[in-house]
Amino acid sequence: MGAGRQPVVRMLPPANVKVRFYVPETVVGALRNGQSVQVRCDGCPAPVAATISYVSNEAEYTPPVIYSNETRGKLVFLIEARPSEADAPRLRPGQPVEVRQP
């Protein structure tokens, strides 16, 4: 594209970028909507700040597992966080990331 030109179609607008990650049940109780997290990725020069926008109410299993008291640690909860629109282009769909609390 030449200088001053804009793309005709943008496949994933920055406002729609979200990071999906899973946490164990021992961690989910400490996470809330609106809470800040830091997203780190290979090739990212610095962490990307994001805000938790969704915390699942239901546990999922890390397959394969049969539920018992011994396998309780295999329960995980889906969390979604959104980076700012300015930082969103630094992340790519399907890119592996590490998420931490600041």
C-alpha cells in the first residue's frame, strides 16, 4: 500500500481482539472482570496490558480425565481479556501467550 492509503477490508478490527486463556480452580476466585493482566508472547518486545472481560462460571476438564478428588486439579476455567485498541495489533490470532497479573 502506498502512503496515505487505507485497507479496504480489515479482517479483525483491534476492538475485537481478545486473549483466551485457562486458569486452575485455585486461581479463578482471585480474578474479576475489569482486572488488569499482562500478556507476554515470543517476539513481543514488551508485555501487552489487557483487561479481563469474561470469567467463566463453569469448569472444563483438561482432557483426558475422569473426575475424582485426585484429578480435581485438572479443572480449568476460561478467562478472556482484551488489550487496548492501540496494543491489539501486537497480538496475532492463535499466537501462544503467557498471562500474568501485574
